[in-house]
Amino acid sequence: MSTMPLPAPAWRRFAAIVYDALAVVAIVMVVGLIAQMVTGGHVADDKGHVVAWWYQPLQGVVVGAYFLFSWMRGGQTLGMRPWKIRVVARDGGAVDLKRGLIRLVVAGLPVLLLMLYSVTSLRVALLAPLAGWAVILLPSLFDARRRGLHDMAAGTEIR
């Protein structure tokens, strides 16, 4: 009999994703407010097109930092805390910077699909990352430790 803790069930992971989506929206709004205050309201033009070249990369860095620091400091994001799940290294230890960065980059790859908006419709550009995350999470349905591709690549799991 194995003494290794069981991986978190899918429904708790999904609930944490929903909570974290709300946290990410709040983070993006706060960064947007600060950017608007710093630029005197000139982050976007009158039509809503972003004109500050640094704005979207800044949003990505801040959101990425939220996840990275949460995983490295206690293994939990705000969305994971109520569901009592955490990201750990394969051996059960804390997630280090290298594992956290690998997990972040692989999990974040579908965000790049938003760039499809320049060659397709907004609907396709918004659905493409969702499809990408489905691909990343698909192995968790079949893996004994319920790991997605990002966890396999980083040597982490959710318990």
C-alpha cells in the first residue's frame, strides 16, 4: 500500500480555476487602473485600442508573478486555498523557481493563441486558448497522478 497522498479530484481543481480566474480579473483591473493613472489615461486610444507597447506584457508579467509566487510560497493560489489543494514537487516538497517557471510557461502557452485576433475573429481568438488549456489538461484524465502537461513538464502535481 502506498503512503503517497492522493492527487486532488478534478472537481476541486476546476473550482480553484474558477476562483483564480476571478483573482486574475481583479489583478488585471488593478494593473490597468495603475497604468491609466501613470499615463494620464493614455494606455488606450478613443476606440479602445491599446497604444502603450508595454501594457500587455506588463499584465502578463504581473499575472504570471501571482501564480509563480503563490506556488513557491506555500503552494497555493487564492483559488486553491478554500479547496485545500496545493502544488507540490513530485517528491512532495515545495515548488522551486525552476519548476515554477516551467509550469508557468507550459500552462501559459495557450495565451499566445490570443494573437490569432489579428488574423481571425475575436470569438476564435478567445476560444483558442480554452482549447489549448483543454489539451494541456487532457492527460490529467488518464494519468494515475492526475497530472496535466504542465505538471508533467515541471515535475509537479496537485494534492
